[in-house]
Amino acid sequence: MAATIEICKDTFIHKDAVEKLKRITPSEETLYSLSELFKVFGDTTRIKILFMLFVSEVCVCDIAAFLNMSQSAISHQLRILKQMRLVRFRRQGKTVFYSLDDNHIKRIFDQGLEHILERSRGERSNG
């Protein structure tokens, strides 16, 4: 069932509120960067990789084995995560290990997961 969207029945513009929002809204460039960051979280494979890296540092071949994907496909996803500075790597001989770039990434993930789990709990209690 589609949700209905409530809209104003009056066209009165609250100029003070609009002006305040204009002053505090981040720049277009910053909002674009934020949008690009959230796009990275829009792929299930990348989410799975990040989840693995929350647990520990993992080598590319182990990620590929866990996800039942080729190392080439995993490398493509890791490249995207690295470009957004979500992961970093270190080389040990012929093995490349990936880890989270920093811990705030886990907080972003945890907030999203909490939101999803909260919604699904609410749907179960309502259904």
C-alpha cells in the first residue's frame, strides 16, 4: 500500500524559517559529496565487505571466498570503497589485507542498521 503524502493547504511562506535553512545548509559541493558517500552504501556486496571489515582486517582472497565471487569482482568493489576513503590496505608479501579507514564508518553503518531493524520490528508488531 502506497503511503500518502500530506501537503500544505495554504501557500504562506515562512520567510524566517526559509532564511535560517539557507544559512545553515551545507554547500552544494558538500551535499553532493555526502550523496556520493551514501551511494557507496547502496550496494549489497560493498555492505557485506564493510561488515567483514568491522570484524577484522581481511585479505582479498578471503573476501572473495566468503562472498563466492572472483577476486577481480571484489577488487572492483574495494576500489570504490577506497576511493571514498572507507577502506585502506596493506601488503604483506603477495597478500593484500583490507581494513576500515577509520571507526566512524562503523557508526554510519550501525545507525543505518539500527534504523532498518527498528522499522522491521515495528512492521512485525503492527502486522
